[in-house]
Amino acid sequence: MSTSAASHLSPSYPNRAAWGTAPKLRAWQQEAFELYFRREPRDFLTVATPGAGKTTYALRIATELLARGVVRAVTIVTPTEHLKRQWAEAAGRVGIPVDPDFKNSQGTTSRDFIGVAITYAQVAMHPALHRARTEARRTLVIFDEIHHAGDAKSWGDGIREAFEPATRRLSLTGTPFRSDNNPIPFVTYVEDGDGALRSVADYSYGYGPALADGVVRPVIFLAYAGEMRWRTRAGDEIAATLGEPLSKDQLAQAWRAALDPKGDWIRQVLRAADKRLTEVRRHVPDAGAMVIASDHEAARAYARLLREITGHGATVVLSDDPTASKKIKQFAASDDRWLVAVRMVSEGVDIPRLAVGVYATSVSTPLFFAQAIGRFVRARRRGETASVFLPSIPLLMGYAAEMEAERDHVLVRRQPEEGLDDFLVEDAQRKKDNPDVLGDELPFETVEASATFDRVLFDGGEFGTAAAPGSPEEEEFLGLPGLLEPEQVATLLRKRQSEQLAAKRRRSRTAEPEPERSPHEELHALRKELNSLVGAWNHRTGQPHGVIHAELRRLTGGPPIAQATAEQVRERIALIRKWATQRRSR
């Protein structure tokens, strides 16, 4: 289409020449772009890991379709109000004027705009209006994070009705999987061999390839366990150790106790994260950090703790704050250290300088975890690394170990096999749009919550041994350089773990006899030793921690570790050491 033919739409109607000053497409973006135009599809689903550059890719397709005259309008659908503005700004930079302030009550927008940016909720409130707008002109619809179209039946039904007449539909997501059985509109599903329907992407670019290409940063996960004590509404005092096998209720309450701002666990973890940020800023001066909190009250309390720890205030972003978008933009452009937010910053928000994170929420779906970690992986130059601090929760450890796994959205047609762990089944069936905060129905008062450095997870491996906060072992990992290539990270982690184990052996040979410990101290030390051995066995064999503990318990007898006696724990330690000896001798 010529510029003159399109002038009635907008004085800045895009054309190929407008891309002369645009950044060159990355290899994956160019490959996906070329595949799109070879196929000329009506529907196209692109799955690309968070931080890979989906926005640039989608807008490049939009400008080409507009320049060719295939479409004459663009509608961008996003999960949040903030993302509407983020998309509109990005579109404006490449010559596509998009109105992010369009309201359903308006019906139409100014002729200065080629398109609008709207939310899924906005479409669901008036799908007939958006259908009429789509029918009025040949329209490209870009669905940002299309998995949100399944968040509620009204959302899916709304976009299906509104955009069924669209000339082209481009769906984008960094996490195509969901935790429920709601189908995603305009996504193709095919039957697999297990009686389920599985989503099919037209183009996929996962975290593993993106890491190899230097498009995203490597992520170092620093996990913290600890001793928790809480008092129930009935007045009973209960203790549990985070990082050990626990029942569903024990895990829920121990997790909540750890995140309680009144306890020491979160204070100790925030202090460690701030130390890590200081180290990163030696090499990346503007590096920032973010705490992802469960709710508004906790977010404000964490900000107060950060002020006590650092002597500086933190930017607090809450979902009901009308100035939230402005605060995010200001923080992104500053060199301030800390941002504290609830859910809204976990997805799609672009703050490339974020390099340190604290996962201080009990949201436990794989989708939320992946999107949250995606806020820290956007690479600006090679060598930048991301560090994320999190509680030693089995589900989170599993997600961290599977960062490179690619998932599809599966619509299950059959019941889960008998014998699957109830907790995992329930977690997999939770909906993304639910708060998903474990244990909210179990009121209690935190009595004590202390943190223990547990281990480092990187590239599917585990490093380090349990240690107290501030110990030399913890400090060595917190002091990793802020600029390292992925292979350098793995080499340095292995080296430091080897040095720590060697130092521990030397100390054990030369140490003076320790004073006699109380029964509580003895049991605590034995539990830590067993957990360390289980972690090493997990790293050696790939077996999950829970499976290893269950097998030790089956072979030696006795209750779960939280109720086991010192003698029973010693038996398990002896058995797992025997396994290690037999494996080395083979």
C-alpha cells in the first residue's frame, strides 16, 4: 500500500523505510518472521521465553502487514493496564500510533491512531463493540500472553466473539502452559498418546536456546531453609524445618511463617539478597532488585525492612495504586536499588536492569513462577547473571531445576493415575487467576522463623551445604562476580563447593572436641547433615529430595524426619553414606 493511500489513517503510517533505524532483529526473531510470511497464516502462535523480545518481533510483523496492505488496523490485547501503555510506547517508536487510553464507552478512537491497546477484561465486558471495530477494517490482533484468555470463561468467550472476524491473529506467550483445563482461544490442540489435547506452537524459542544465544541471562537460585515455630488458634505450638519433608499443612504453615515480616527468616534473606546486589553492582552499577510479595500488607512491611537493612527506601508498587505504571517507569529509568511489588510486576513488565530477586510469595503455580523469574533474565550484555532468592520448597526447587524445560498447555481428558501425590495434583489443578496462597484458611501466629542457607541451584545442579547466614560458606556464593558467562558460573560453583567440602574435612580432622550438645541441638545437627547428604545424592542421581527421604524411611522404618528420633536419623545417615560408598566403588 502506498503512503498516500494510507494517509487517511494516520500521518505516520508505517512503511519499510521506517525500519531503517530500528534495531536489527535477533536470529530467532528473523527466523520466526520469515516463517510467518512463508505461511501467510490467519492464526500464528509464537512461544518465546520471557525476555527474548516478543514485542519487537510482533511489531515487525505488524509493520510489514500494514505496509503490504494486508491489514489496515492493529488491536493489541494485554493482561494489564500497565502493559497497554508499554506496548503503545513500543509501537509508537516504530511508527504505529496506538491508543492505550481507549475506553469501551468511546466506541471509536481518534483518527490519529492506527489501532488500540486494550485488556482481556476490557474485551470481556463488551465483546460486541470490539467485534464491530474488527469488522470495520482489516485488522491484525496481537494477543500478548495469550494464556490469559483462559483465566475466566468470560475472557475466553469474549475474545473469541470479538476477534473471530479478524484478518490476522498473532498470539504470543512466554508460558503457554496453564494450571487448569480452560482451552485458550485461537490456539491449536492435537491429541497426544495419553488421551489428552496438547497445544501446538507455530514457532518456539525456549530458555535453553535463548541462554545459549546470549539473549537471556543465566539464573542462579539461592535457596534458604530454616527453623519455624508457630502457634495455632487453639494455642498449640508447632515446629517444623523448612527444607525437610513435611505434610501439606506443615509445609503451608512453615512457608507462611518464613514469609511473615515479623519473623527473622525474611529479614535474613533480604539482607543476604542486598549483599548479593552490592556485589553485582560492582560490575553492573545500575543493577536493581525486586521482592515479589504475596499481598499489599506484606509488600509494605518488606519495604520497611529494606529501609532498616539498607538505609534507603524502596519503591512499592501495588495493584490498586493509580500511579503504579508511573512508579515502574521511574524505577526502570533510575539506579535505585529495590522495588517491592505484588502480582502485577511478575509478568510482562520490562525492567532490564533487574538482576536480583526475592521470591517472597506462596503462589506456587509453574506459570506464575516462570513469569516471575522472567522479570530477571532479560540480557543487556553478555556476562550478566541473575540471582533469585527463594525458600526451600519442593515445588519451587523443582521449577528452578527445570528452567530449561519447554511445556505445552494440556487439556487432560482422563483422571490422574492412582497414587500420585495429592498435593502435586491439587497444585496442578489450581487456576492461574486464583491467589493460590497456601494455608490461608489456617490462622496462626508466628513465634519464630530463622533462615539457614541451604544450597545453590544452577543449570539443573545443586551446590553448597547448609550453613548459617553470614557464614563463610554463604558469603562465598553471595560474592560471585556479577559478570560471568554461563559456563564460568558452573565452573566457579563447582570449584567453590569442592573447596568448602575440603575445608570441612580439614576442620573435622583438626578440631578440638566439641562441648556436649543438648538433645535439641544434636537432633538439629543430625537433620542438617541428613539434608546435606540427600542434596548431594539428588545432585548425583537426579532423584527428587522427597523420593530419597521416602526411600530412606522405607528401608530404616520410623516416622517422617520432622518426628524422627536422633537414632532414626543416624540410621538414615548411615544408609545414605553406604549408598554413596557403593556407588563410588562401582
